[in-house]
Amino acid sequence: MGRKRNVDSGTKGNDPTCPSGHTLKRRVADGEFECDTCSADLAAGCCFYGCEPCDYSLCGGCYVKLATGTMEAPQQNSELGAGEGGTNSNHIDPDVADLCDHYAIEDRIMLLLNDAMKGRQSTFATDIAGLWEALATARSPAGLLMAKIRHMKEGTFVGKVEPPPEVARVVKQYRLDEDAKNKLTDFILKRPNTAKEDLWEIERRLENSGRPSAVVMTMIVAIQKGGKLPEMRMSAPHRDYGDLRGGGSAASRDGKPSRDQDRDRDRDRDRR
């Protein structure tokens, strides 16, 4: 945390400090604190930024303003906080702060996420778990997080949840990897009106695939775009998936006798 950005270039600069020049550290309040700039109450358990030697504390909102060079005069901030009753609006949840700190998310996006999560208290734990999981494999964690925040506002975001029974069956039958399982679960839950048809189209293309997890990813993208779906492949399935759908060995499923069966008949004729 505490990544100051140059207003002109947008590059990271020095960490914000207290008036004595000490770097402010992110802390979790273990009692009642007060922001030394806007006088907002910092309740026990909330996240704030402070200098312990100087007993100097800033709420999340004032910290971001200091970090981005947009800090107003203290008396103006005090009037704003009192006039708008916004003392709670500056509190940053510790779980949100931990997530953004781990993935080096800039403070502007951290505040947006914090605001979005305030209205999702009933699903807060699973939402945060889902964000941790999604950002772990993201090429651009900040970009993906902005997309997730937009989904929250649109009401389409789904946190970490167990896959529905039909999705769980597909995951187990085709041995999908963790990433494919999560993406497929999220995709199906976001499209309840077409979930059955979507899963049917995906599973049809898994039956003869040697790379089921990759096929799931391709199909999700194709269906979301609404374009032409990938053609069905009729090649023999991968040896690890060949016996998952029953029907015996690959050689006997097409109606032709296997080599073992031919050899057995030859031995029977020799004995006669």
C-alpha cells in the first residue's frame, strides 16, 4: 500500500508520510481512532494508515488523496466529512486492503472495489475468495479487477461458489483442471436462461477431445461472442478419457472386432 503516483506522469513515487516524514503504514484499528485530517471516526477492526511514533492516523480516503497529491486543506476536509455525514465512507475493509496490497493494485481502484463491496455484505466472503482466485492467474490484475467491479455494478459478478450438479458431473467426467472448472461454473451461473443449452454444446465437443480443459475455454469465449461455434471433432479421444463414457475399448465401440478378439478366434480354429 502507500504507492504515491506522480500526477503528471502517473508513475509511482515516494510513499506518503506523516508531517514528520515517517512513512505511513497500513494498520487495522484495535480500538477507537480518528483521522487527523478529516476527523472521521476509525472504528475498531477497520483499516487505516498511520505513524505509530507520531500517533498520526489517516482514513483510507485521506490517504489516497495524500498519495495522489489531491489532499485539500484540513479544515475543508473536516467540513466535508461533517457536512455530508461521510465518516464511514472512508473506511477501507481490511480484506479489500489485503487483496489490493498483494496484487499491487493502485489506490484509486482499491477505493472503487471498497465501495462496490459495501453493498455485497451477504456474499462478501465468497466474493473476496473469488477475486483472490481470479487475480492469481491474471496477466493484468488491475485490469481484471476493474472488469470484476463493473460486473458487480451490473449484478453479474459471481464469487467463489461450488459448481452446480450438472457442471460438477462434467468436471469430474472429463477431468477438467481447476481453472476450467472455475471458468465453466462462473459462465453457467451467469447465464441461467441458456445454461442447459450452453452446457450441452460444450459437452458435445468434449466427447472426442484430447484436451477437454482447453476446449471448455474456447467454447466459453465462442458462446459469449455469439459467433459460429467450433466444429465437432470426430478424432479418437485421448487415452486418459477413452473409457469415461462406457462402451468398452476404443476398438470395439465402432462395431469392428478388436485385435484381441481376432486372435482368440484364430486360436479356437487351430485347436479344432
